Amino acid sequence: VTHLKAPIFALATLSHPIVWGASKTDVARVVFLFAIRRGDTLGRLRLLAAIAQFAKSPDGIEAALTASDSSALYGALPGETEPYNFSSSSEPNL
């Protein structure tokens, strides 16, 4: 995507998990969606690092899975109350 001013990130939880991977028992319940400006390698790496940090936190994943609404889901994300800024010009606030 070439016209983005900053990366866009979304997190969703699935009420009906989907099979993911080779095993029928591996399912996805949390989905990350993102769009990053073409050529923004540093922004992409920072965003992927932030997602990896969140994904390795059992408490964060559990909080996301049990969130009752979008406000609770947003609250499950690590960091400050301000929206994340993963652009190349700043550090992500995790």
C-alpha cells in the first residue's frame, strides 16, 4: 500500500475458531490484520516485533479472548492508553 501515512493495525478475536496449519487440531482464535506503506521495512519489522511480543504473552492472549466488547479488546493490548504508532519515525509504545 503506497498511500498510507502510517501502518494500520487491527486485532480481532473469532467466535468460531478456524483450522490453521497441517493439523486439524491447530486453530486460530486471534487474528492480526495490518497494512504497511510499501518500502517501510523498519515500520514492518517494528509492527511484527510488537505482534510477536503480544502473542507470546499468555495473559494478553487470554485477555483478548475473553474481552466482552471492542473497548475491552483494546484494553487487552499492551502499552499506554494512546493508540499505537508503529511508523518508522517513532518507537512503538509497548
